[in-house]
Amino acid sequence: MKCTFCGGKIADGTGKLVVEKTGKLLSFCSSKCEKNMLKLKRKPLTTAWTAAAKAARKERK
Ligand SMILES: [Zn+2]
């Protein structure tokens, strides 16, 4: 399973699953990722340390 926010791998039996009101499943590898997405409302694409942002930076080069 992959972290919804940072894109990192989550080992079986670890991490946290959150179900949004809309029924969307969010999986987080750490409370850091959970906080960034749910509390700080950051987007993976605009948060430097996520896989999504790294991939976006690569494409631009
Ligand atoms: Zn994560």
C-alpha cells in the first residue's frame, strides 16, 4: 500500500487508514503525512518532500 500524501510505501500492519465523508480512502504512512493533508490542508504536489512533488520537479527539467 502507498501513502496517499507522500507516496511512500506502507508496510503491512503499519500506517493509518482514514475514510473521508465522501467515502474516499486515504492511507498514511505516518502522522506527519496525516497532519499535512488533513490538518494543514497541504497538497502533495506543492509539498516539497512528497514523491508527487519530486516527480513534478523532474518533469519540468
Ligand atoms: Zn507518507
